[in-house]
Amino acid sequence: MFGLDLLTRLGGRKSRRRVPVWPRHGERAVVMKPVSVLVLVQVLGSVSSQPDQNCPPPCECSESDKTVKCVNRSLTEVPRDLPAYVRTLLVTGNSIHRLSRETAPLAALTDLATLDLSGNRLQDVEPRALADLPSLRRLDLSDNQISRFSNLSFGARSPLAALELNRAVYNESVLTSVLRSGALSALSTLDLAGNRFLYLPRGLFAALPNLVHLSLRDNYLVGLPAGLFANLTQLRTLDLSNNSLRRLRNGTLGDFPRELKLNLASNAWRCDCELEEFVSWLKETSMVPGKEQLLCTDPQDMSNVSLVSIKISDLKCSYHDDLSSLQTSYVFLGIVLALIGLIFLLVLYLNRKGIKKWIYNIRDACRDHMEGYHYRYEINADPRLTHLSSSLDV
């Protein structure tokens, strides 16, 4: 009854009479009973709702989206026997401390294009752990604790285009070997935000000639060495916001491509005479959007002054002040040492008699001790006095 009622409703509410449908010339009339249609719908629904039999138990798989999700499952390794159709694999919020070919068997996933391993407390990326993935384009290793990243992790050459390492490493030396290895020459996007970097070595990005987008925001960078961006001719966006940059010198400014867009917001600019090169460059360039918002942090009389509004003649050399304060410190230190010396001499003078008596006592004690050793030596040297030496020992 339910099936017939459903079919009747689907047929229309205006008329309950069945309208005969005559077959065209040369066709046979096919009559399908309502009950058969209902059974067919139920069978198709059960097939479409049936879960993927190749999906590992801790994960959720979608063959239509070609996606596998293994999120917050307390996994210690990447699940094995993943479906071959997967193009996007998300294994996040687990406890995978070591990434290797044993803990991450991914070589069979030839269509894998996006791999997200963020938030896994990852510490060690071993050789060839991410090699033999011919379709891999995006890799996310953010929110980990990587202390070792092998330069052979990606094999000889990787097709990777985007690498995200937000809050993933706390020492720039961890990445030096892998970025310089040449395996990531196809990389176009690199995100190194929030890694507490203080300094970046020269030539760190020299083996990334196709890099287009580079983010170094939310670090502690105080300066940039000349030649750091020398080979990045394709670079179009560089984010250096929220660091501790004090100044940029001509050696660094000359490395920037003309088409670059540079974000320098929220840095601690020291507006003294050593900033003259940067201020002159900043006033003429169009690379820095919102450059009017860049403000001096110190000295105090220049605080919160826009860099582009500063006159070059207003930039004073702070090292003269530092030199005068240093000279004052040396004078004060000399006076203190002189006072300590005078006090020491005064104490010696007031106690000269006691000191003299103490020296005489030490001299007499040493003399008596040496005389005893000399007497014993003479007795031992004369064989006739051997019995006397033995009795003295007793």
C-alpha cells in the first residue's frame, strides 16, 4: 500500500486517472509494475549507502571525492592498505612521532596529490619517507615538533609544489639540508610562519628557483643576510610581517625582484642613521603595500613616526650616544676599582704589625720542618747510624 501510494503521489495530485501511454511505431510496450519500481529504488539506495570495503577501520573514506580522513584517532603510524583511488589524504591530530617508509607506506598511492600530516607531534622525517609519490603537489606538516629532516626525505627529485611548515620546526638548521638538497626545485609555495627563527643562513633558498610565494611571518628575525633571496627571480610575494627586523641593508634590498610584493608590517624599526638606505629605498619603491603604516620603534623621540615621512637629516647616529655612555661607564668602573685598592692598602697598613708577626711565625715553622728533614737525610746517608734511624722511627 505504501509503495502504491508513493507512486500515486509522484504521478500527480490533480487526477487519479491513469493516462495510457501508447508505444511508438515499431516499439513494444513495456509495462513495469509499481512494486517492481519500489524494489529497484530500495536496491539502488542500499548499494549507494554501502560503506567502502577497502577503507581502514580508523578512517573515513569517500570514493566519489577520492578522499581519506584519519583525524584524531590516536594513530602511531599512517594506516596501511589505503584505497588506491585516494588523491587527498588527511592524517591529523595523531601521535606519529617518526615518518618513514615503515610508518607511512605511501608508495602505492600513485594518484596522491594532497597529504596533510599536521598536528601529529612529528619529530623525525627519515630518508625517502616522502619519495616515490609522482603526483604529490601539496604537503602540510604544520603544528609538529620536527627536530630532524633528512635531505633524502623526498628522494632525488619531488614534484611537490606547496610545502606548509607553520609552527613545525624551532631551528632553521633543521631545514637547511633538505631545502638545499635540490629535491624541491619545483616548489612554488613555502610557508615557514611561526617557527621562532632568529636568523636565516645565506643561500637557504638557493635551490628553490621556482619559488613564487614565501612566508616568514611570526618569527623572531632581527636581520636578513645579503644574498638570502638572490636566486629567487620568480618570487612574487614575501611575507616578513610580525618579526623583529631593525633595518634592511642594500645587499638585501637589491635581491628583490621588481614584481615582488613585500609585507613588512609589525616590525621593530630603529630609526637612526643606519636606516638611511632603507628609508630612501622605501620612499621610492612600490613593492611594499601599506608602507605608510611602517612606524619607528626607537629611539624614543622618533617613536610611532612613519618611516616614509622621515627626513634623512632627522636620522641621528645612535652609536655616538652609545660611545659616550660607554666612556662614562669605563670612568665609573675605574673610580670604583681605585677606591677598592685604597681600602685594601689602608687595611694592610692598620694591621701591619699583626701581618708581620704572622709572616715570621710561618717562616719559623717552615725552617723547623726543613731542619727535621735535613737531619733525617744525614742519618739515612750514614750506614753506621742506621740503628739510630730505626730507633727514631720507633
